Amino acid sequence: MSEIKVPDLGESISEGTIYKWLVKEGDTVGQGDVLAELETDKVNLEISAEEDGVISSILRQAGENVAVGEAIGIIGSAAGAGAASGGKPAADNALQSGSAPAAAASAAAAESAAAVTAPAAAEGAAAGTAALASPGARKLARERGIDLGEVSARDPIGRIGQADVDGHGAAGPQAAAPAAPAAVRPEPAKPAPQAAGKAPHAEDGKATERKRMSRRRLTIASRLVEAQQTAAMLTTFNEVDMTAILDIRKRRKDAFKEKHEVGLGFMSFFTKAVIGALKAYPMLNAEIDGEDLLLKKYYDIGIAVAAKEGLVVPVVRDADRLSFPEIERRIGELASKARANTLSLPELQGGTFTITNGGVFGSLLSTPILNTPQVGILGMHKIQLRPIALDEERTANRPMMYIALSYDHRIVDGSEAVSFLVRVKELLEDPESLLLEG
């Protein structure tokens, strides 16, 4: 018998939320099989079985917060579960022998024996015995402050079910839940469930739907508010004539893809231009550490990607050392992982500067929020034909893009921020110069 524990989640992450179980009690599993998916602040992680066996007990349910190292389930011995059928699972034996009730009782007995774990023992300690209870019963007992050692089980093998806890709560003086500790804020009463998960608004009677925010969405919300509260954030704007880049892509895209097996997009141009500007204005590649400045001599560029679970910013490491095809390939790999929710923690950590492209969604202009502790973020936008004055007498329709630089005014002066953005513009409007900047 072994515990299913929450693995080490990496730097600065001490807990997660069980996103979903991929197995149920009674399932036979092998070493390496994925048992559950855990949602953290940054990525979703899979929890795998460390040995062969049978899922004898699931201790924590989907939606519950769990800490690193905490036991969330129990894997019992596969041999013990199949002993009565000569090594076959109890369910198969029941089908062959026609004695389903007896087989079910045998399986329940094996499950109950494996369910005598530390959490159950703690709940029954007051009565001097380890209470055998289902996960639902344990959860309900915790919520109501009921000692499982005082609950009578109707199950012939002594396992306490949710109905037993319900009956105990309604029967005696123990039904009154003890006062919550001062450090714990009780949850507000939930409205009665309505059809299709909707509940009427308390004031106007209009239907609303209450949906729990994911851990990642909560983290995004917290970090964005923190960035606005801690940084002296300002945004400066400029516009780029994309004619030269579009011309290069039109002339070279087929040959580029044939040679490098990757498309020539916009991100490699913008990444190279940002690196050139960072080398010219290094304060945009710095970080505040207390009363000190950390001037970073490397260029790990974060690329914001919109995934189903929320915005993530995977990092292209040492982007200054990569060629155009290497940057395109790496960004493509990271974006695919982000959308498939398979990014690893190291791929999300660090970063010295971030680029975000709202133009893919049609944004014409926006003010991006800093990805702290970074002090600069460049926002790209939609390419749109606009009439541009070429000189005093001529105008022409040109493919123009607004670009925005949000920066931390605590360490970046306005003149430096404006000059940085002008340098990005110059490099993009003269793409061949990007080869020299590398």
C-alpha cells in the first residue's frame, strides 16, 4: 500500500488544486499511469502512480486545494484485491460467478481496509479508534465539525457513508457545528441551485451564473493588480511602417520554409528588434531588487500566449544567440505547448522582457501591463492600411502598426523609454539592419 502524494511543484509553488481525477476507487493501475491532473498558478501537472496496484481510496476531491507532499489518495495491493478470484479483479469474478453482492462486499472490505490512513485515524482519534469512512463522508464530517468516531455505520463491514454522517448530524446534539476558529473566514451561504446552474439575482430577479475562478485566473488577476500597485507604470506609443517586412516575407517565405521547415512570421523580426533596442538601452532589461538594480546581460524574451486556461508567458532563452528560423521554431513549439497545456515550469520562469501581440485578435491600440518583476513590455497591434504623408506633396496608403511600450518609471526615464521605442521602430522599418544588430 502506498500514498498518492502531491509532488514537488517547483520554485515558489507550495500548493495546487486538483483539476480532475482520471481514475476512480477500485480501478487497477500500473506504475507510471496518470492518476490525476493538478492545477497550479502557472501550469497543469500530471500525478502518476509510483507502483502497480488498485486505487483503494481517493482522499481529496476535484476542486480541493492541496499542499506539496500531501496524500490525496491510496494505492492498495493488486494481489490483495484479486485474492478471492485467484488474481482476477473482484468485478470480473462477480460477473463469472453470478454472485455480484458478495463480490461487491469483498471489494468494499478490501477498500475499507486500505482506507485506514493517517487522515482517517486523526478523525477517529477522539473515540480511540480509526474510523473507516468514504471520502464524501470525511469531507462532510469536516465541514460540519462531526467526529467520525461518534458516527454509527449502517454498512455491515463498518464503513461510514455520507448518509450516516447526514443522519448523525440530524439526530443529536452533535449536529450543531462548533464555532469556526478566528483565523478561518466561514464561506458565505450558497444560493439554492436553479435549473441549468443559474440562480436569480437577489435584487432584480435576472438570471446569473456563479462560476468558480480557476487557480491560474486568480493568479493572473493577483499579479496584474500587483503590477499596477507596485510599479510606476507608464506607456508610450509609436507606429511602424510594415512595408519592408511584408515585402521580405512575400519574397522569401517559400524559400525560407523550404530550407528551414518553419514559416517566417512577424515574431522573429520583433524579437530581434527588441534585443537590438535592449542592447542600446539596457535599463529596459533590468530589475529592481530592494534598493539595488539588477542589470541583466542576457536576453530571455517572454512571448505572451493566450491559452484556454488563461494568458501564459513562455520564455525564449538566450534569444540574442538564435537565428531567425531558430526563434520562429522555438516560439512555435512554446505556443503549441501552451495551447495543449503541456508547458513545464522552467519554460515559464524568468524572462527579462516580454512581447505581447494583441493584433492577432484585432486590437488596434492598447496599453500592456508589466509582467513583474520585468520593467518593460512591448505591445504589438493590428496591421492596418492608413494614408501616410511621404513628403510635403505625396501621400500613400501604407500597412501601419501601432506599437506600445509600458515601462516602470521608477528606473526607466521617459526619454529612455521613448528612445527605446524609436529604436525598435527604426530596426523594423529597415529589416536588413536586424542582421547587423544580432
